[in-house]
Amino acid sequence: MDTPDTPISVLLVDDHTLFRSGIRSLLQRHADFAVVGEAADGVEGIKRAQQLKPQVILLDLNMPGMSGLETLQLLLQDCPDSAVVMLTVSEDAEDLSTALRAGASGYLLKNIDTEYLTRAIRRAAAGETVVAEAMTAKLVAQLQGGAAPAAASELDKLTPREREILDCLARGGSNKSIARTLELAESTVKIHVQNVLKKLKLSSRVQAAVYAVEHRRQSGG
């Protein structure tokens, strides 16, 4: 792959020093990544994120003191342009759906291989949603099992094109990939995504993806 002019900046937030060192060493082997900082807990992670404004934050779910989910919510408020990806040992479907509902850009397991991790970070930096393959089926089962029916009026607010956009968001597509799929200008896709979020009263494209999976029947998926 072509190496970008500016490496993807990454912040590591995890209470295990050895794990952070391992991820740092792994990413430093790739010219398109720059690990700009580390933090051992949520409070320090938020401070470092505010200072460094990284493109991607790899965040542990279970940390002493402030939990990963609490940290996630504050990071999204303070650093809305950063993609926050949970990197955890938890294979619990409830943890997964809670993180995505809260606005995480992804959910990866610590036992994934190197190539999958680097590819996922690149995708997250490009605005895509990344979920570990082992967790995808659990996510769908969790959402289908616990989803309340959508109010018809919510989805009726969307135009046919916006419903297509919502379906693409459910598959984790970036604006660029959606534009290619639907043969639209990327700027047009961006406007459609903003309209979808506004009409459905959602705050992020990840929440829109979760919403689309929850209400697949009503959204025509």
C-alpha cells in the first residue's frame, strides 16, 4: 500500500505497560503510523488526547478507576475528531453493543493478529466502523434480540437515497466507499449522512450503523 505523507497519529490508553509497549513496537514497524502518546488510565488518557488530538485512540475497556466506557464518553466530547477504538479482551456482546451505542468507532479483541489490527486502524482513521470478526455475529444477535421496533415516523423522515446511505452505514462504509458504491460525489454523501443523523436524532455515524442493524426490516435492509 502507498504510505501517506502524514502518518496516522495513534494514542494508546491501557493500564498494562507491557501491552502498550507491544502495540507501540508493532505500529512503529509501519511507516504510516505514529504512536504520539500513551496513558495508563482514563484520566491521563483524556488529558493526553486533549493535548495531542490523535486521529485514532486505542482504548482498553476494563481499567481501574475510570472505566473504558466512561473514558470513551468524555473522549468523544473533548476530541470529537478522534476515532476511538476499543481494544479489549472482553467478548461480551453487551459490552460490544454498549460501546458502539456510546459512539466508539470500533471494537477489537486483543488476540487479533497484527495485520488485522493495522488494517483496522487505517479503516478507523478513514472514518469506517471496525468490529472484530469474532464479534460481528454476536453484535447482530444482540441487536436483533433486544431491538424495539422503530417508530415508523422516524424512518419515514428519510428519503429513498438517505435510506440507501443508512444501509451503507450499517455495513461500516466510509464516505468515500459509499460515494463509490452509489456513484455520488463524496461531498454529496457527506451531506446525506448529516441529514440522516439529524433526522434520526443521532450523534455519530456509528450510532447510525447500530440503528440500521436494529431496524433492518423497517429500513428496507
